[in-house]
Amino acid sequence: MNSDRTRILIIRPGALGDTVVTEPVVAAIRARHPRAHIELAGRTDYLPLLVGPGLADACVSTDSAAFTSLFGPGRL
């Protein structure tokens, strides 16, 4: 990935319905930033629905160790 490419992270830890209603938002972001690397964070059993058609480039689980500090006390 080119280092000067814009990177966008969308955190959406909802279930299937939340993922479906998020699709227009991700599509609008992709339309506005077509060359950006868009990554989704949330439930990886649903987020691939947005990666498959090319709206996002990747997804990561909010259950991963990288996100645990977001859900607890203290500094990030």
C-alpha cells in the first residue's frame, strides 16, 4: 500500500442489521474517497459483506487485542 494513500477506519461493532444500514454510509465514503484505504472494525462475521463488493478494503474484529484498550478505563 502506498504510504501517501488516505486511510479511513470505520468502527461499527453492530450485528447484521447494523451492517446493512451502514452500507450506504460506506458507499458514500468510497465515492468521496475512491483511492482511500477503507478498513472496517467490528464483527467480522458480517463486515465482509461490505468488503466483498469493494466498498471497503479490509475488516478487522473489534474483539482483537488491538481494540481492547478502546473499551476500558485509562489512556489509549
